[in-house]
Amino acid sequence: MPVFRLPDDRIVFPDPRAAEPSGLLAVGGDLSVERLLAAYRAGIFPWFGPDEPILWWSPDPRFVLFPDELHVGRSLRRALRRRPYEIRFDHAFAEVVRACARAPRPGQSGTWITDDMIEAYVRLHEAGVAHSIEAYEGDTLVGGLYGVAVGRIFCGESMFARADDASKIAFVRGIEWMRRHGLELVDCQVRTDHLERFGARPIPRDRFLAQLAQNREGPGLPTGYWADAGAVFLGRSLHGGDGVE
């Protein structure tokens, strides 16, 4: 199948079902807020290296986590009970993205989170669409993750940890909050052993696109819900009432 070249003068994407077997769909365009929103709403995401053009992907199958299927292993449950970190929400988005860019990746010599990508996702955050979940030890950021909210779908992008289980605990608490507030699906994009251990699994791209179409319209979770999450995360409901406890 051909790889499509995006026009510079208008925001348009080909049908994601036209992607190559690898998931690669298109090349070109830019990382404007408008284009990124159009991509995520269509089930497409950017992923490219520092010396590559902007590449757009829509893999089949799609790796996802249904919040009701979250699996927390025994050792992580013990860590959660110790409550080693304070979990915050949208407290330091840019710092989280930069930390993800610097995090070592086994088998990778560099990062796909380039300076242009950092700037683009900070703009998405300022637009109320991209969000971060952070783990703090005192006043020190020790772990976290970020992603993009599309209605009742959360598209996870990356995570990092500088202390034991920090990103895992932030991830679990984030999924618990999303489940309480009616999010239907976490898009993990492509398979990793790490996310599979949490219960993520592959589904056909057609099913993912159908889920996305059903949940991207309407109010979804308004910006206020995400802004108010910080109070929830710092309160008793986060540290005491979750199913993982």
C-alpha cells in the first residue's frame, strides 16, 4: 500500500485502514494543535525519529487497555498500600514530557520525543487536551506519564520513573480515576510487555476505530474534570478507596 503525503495547505488524513502492514499511513504535514487533534480523532498518531520526517501511524491490531480490565500484580499492590508517593495531576506537564524524552529505553539509542514534539504536546496541554499524571516524593518529581484525551478515550504517550514503581503507581491511580469518571478505553497504541502486564491487549483496528467513533463526540470529560482531578488525587479517595487497595 502507498504511504500518503499530507498537503501543507489543509488538514486532512487518509482513511487509517489504508495504512501499510507496519501501521505507517502518511508522511508530512506539521504538529499544529489542529492537525494533532484531527489525527487523534481519526485514530492516527505521530511517531518519528530526530532525523526523520513527520510520520503518521495507525497500526492493526491496536493495543488498548479497558479500565475495567486493569491488572495489578501482587508486589505492586503492596507498594500501593505503602503510599510512597503523592500523585498529582497536570501539575508539571512540560517537565513530565521532558523527563520522558530523557528516560533510557532498552534497545533504543535515542528518543522519538524530539524538541518539536515536546513543544507540540505542551501546546496541546495549553489547549486543555493533553494531560499528565505525576508521582512526587516530597517536592521532587520521581515519575509520571502523559497522553491526549479524546472524549472518553485516553491516548497514552509515554512514561518515566526515577524511583521504584513511581510511574507504575501513577499509571494505576490514573486508570482508577479514569474508570470512576467513565472513560471507556486507554489507547496504548503498540504492544509492550510492560503494558501487557497491566492487562492491555490487542484488538482489531476496526474495533478500535468503532470505539473511538462512539466516544470521541459530545462533551466527554470536560476540561474541568481533568483540572479537578488534582484535588481527587491528593484526597482520601485516591489513597484509600480504590479497588487496587
